[in-house]
Amino acid sequence: MRFISTRGQTPPLGFSDAVATGLAPDGGLYLPERLPDIAAKLDGWAKLGYAELCFEFLKLFATDIPSETLRKIVNKSYTRFDHPEIAPLKKLDERTWVLELFHGPTLAFKDFALQLLGNLYEHQCAVRSESLTVLGATSGDTGAAAIHGLLDRARAKIFILYPDGRVSPLQERQMACTGADNVFALAVDGTFDDAQAVLKTIFEDQDFRARHRLSAVNSINLARVLAQCVYYIYAWLRLPPAAREKLEFVVPTGNFGNVLAGYLVQKMGVPITGFRVATNQNDILYRLFTTGDYSVADVHPSHAPSMDIQVASNFERFLYFMENRDPSRVRAVMAEFKQTGRYKFENFNRDSFTASRTTDAEIASIIRDVHSKYGYIVDPHTACGFKDLSPDRTSVVLSTAHPAKFPEVIKQATGTDSTHRALEALKSKPLVKHRIPATVDAVRKFIEAQS
């Protein structure tokens, strides 16, 4: 299978090259040239464990990796999860389920993709006798998950930009307390969007990119989205047949990658009724799906910091489908948005999406209510998913992070302490971070100094 850029101005690549490249040279994002129809495979996949399902799904795309090699890569990627089901589906009531995606090594849903991506990178480096410089930006969980997917890999150095003071203390410790020589936690002045803009500009510098063999771990990377597709299929297969008839996945999201994975699964033939995009008070996606207005506003720090984003990277992949796979239209929309910070869709096709917006006050209230009603504790991001659940559909809320990563909010909302042994161990380790301006020049110079 080949993979094409959403902007249509770069040659198609095979799976391994698309993964290694990350952002397409024309600034677009890679997508499969065609989406396979998996509807007929679902019955046969129903009894598979998580890793085996992931292998069966990914082999439809990773056609340039020998089947047994891919199986080993996938199996290795899910050995560090602390629940036997990897992604357990929990029933709260007849219409409400929670898909727990926080049982990986950094207690966040990003582990599903980034444990896999780390092993794919290791395989590629070994096969090609090459090294990689991995660059990412994070609003919280991506950085930690990326770092823990690449810890102590001999052929990879990883640089993660994050907004200083705008991630939770435990999220920062997961990035900056590893002690690994190949890990660099870069605390930048400004917001996540500032860090992400620097990252994208650096990737557009083809000379620098080639010289340092630069690759991306953000959800702009094709492997990230494909790996996340699997837990939607896994959850759908474990729901009772009656619950599947009117089914909405409710997805806390800031960069749009998590919910886009579900959307792709739907387009591949899994009969999902719809998706709820659950945002916090930084609500560009809520405004998009309710008014058709995609416009940047100020970022306000929140209880759900991983969603403190105003430019959703993966929106471009959805735009590609919304514009009938016309790269010229994608280029036009993205160029205007880059220039003005806004694009107004006159006839916006929401497809099967709805959206909700949750303030900090509502987050605390929802955490309290869910705990009182179900005896279940959700983190602040997952709490956003419980806003305005549809009464006439089955709702599967994606639980994106362990509540122990946000102990102050949980304590305030429920009066209980939420802890995890892996996080407690971090508190005694030295914090090693590098303060750096949110500028392209500063980041380039830092990377070059470590080469």
C-alpha cells in the first residue's frame, strides 16, 4: 500500500518511509492512498486479543514489513501495559461505557501508538543502519509517551518541546526525570501552539531535516493514527450487539488525532453512528463543528492541559475527506488559515460529528458527579467527555489518562487521593529540563549542539 500527502505535491511513499518522514515535504499529512474495507473481517476478529487484532489491522497497511517481523514488533509494543485486556471496556450503566486507555507505561492513551512507533523506529534504524533525530511538541501526554517509547534506543535521540509551566507537574516529571542520555525535554516559553508552530517550521527546512534525519512523533505521524484505530475496533467488538445499533464514541481531543482514528475506522466499514468531539474551554473544534468557523483564539490554561490547543494538527486529514480528496482545496484552505488564523466554511459538512465544550468549573463538577453516581474516578480530560451525553445512543467515552496524573483536581472534586506507584516513584528523581525560547533558531541550535 502507498501513502499520499493531503496536499498532493509529494510522491507517494510506502509505509516505512511515510512513518520515518512524518510530515510530508509539501507540508501535508500522509494518508493511505485508499482505505481498505474491513467490514467482512470483523466477525473473524471478534475473539482476538488486543495485540493480535493490532497485527491483523496493521498488516493491511504495513505491506513493506515482513509479516512475522511486524507481528514481533506489535507484540513487543503491548508488553508494558498493566491490564490483561490492554484497553478494557467498562460498563457504567445501560447506555454509558468507558474505554480505559491509560494502562500503558505513561498512563495515557498516547502509549498505544508511541510504544509501537518506538519499536518501528528501532526496526527501521537497524534495517537501514541509520540513526534518527525524533522531534515532537506536546501539551502534556504525547511527550512522555514518545520519550518512553524511545528510552535508551542507541540509534535515536528525542527532543520534546513543551510549554513551560503549562503541563501538570507529573506530566513534566515523566518527560524530565528519565535519566536517559538520548532524551531532551525542552521547556519553551509560550503555549503548545507556539511549540507546534516551531516544530512545523523546522520540518519545512528540507536541508536541516535531511542532515539530522528528522522524524516526527506528534499525531501528524501516520503510524500514530493507524495504531489508534485499533482500540475503536476492539471496543466495538466487545460491545453487546444491541449497544452497537446507535453508538457514539465520545472523544476528548485537542489535536483531533484521537477522534480522527475513529472516523477512519468508520470509513473502513465499522458501523459507528457518530462521534462527539469533547473539548475543554479552548474550544476551536467545538466552534468548528457548531458554526463552521475555524479560527484561532487565545489559549487559556485549564484543568485539562493536554487539550489546551488552538490549532488542531489532524484537522487537515479530515479536511481532505471533507473536500472530496481534492489536494488543491486542502492547500487553499490551509494557506488562508496560516495567513489569517481563520477559515469560515460556508457549507460545512459535519459528517457524523457533534461537539461539546466544558469549562474548568464544569470539569470539577463532572468529576464529582461521576464519582458520586458510579463510584468511578475520571481524569479532567475524560470528564469533558461526560458533558451532554446523548440520551438516545450508547455512549463509549474514551478515558484518555489515569486520574493520578492530576491529583490536585481529583482531590478538590472528590475529596479522595488518586495515586499510582509509577508516578510516586518520579517524585524523588532529579528534574532535568532545558529552558529555551519558542523560536526556530533556538531549537535548531540546541539540536545541532547535541549531534
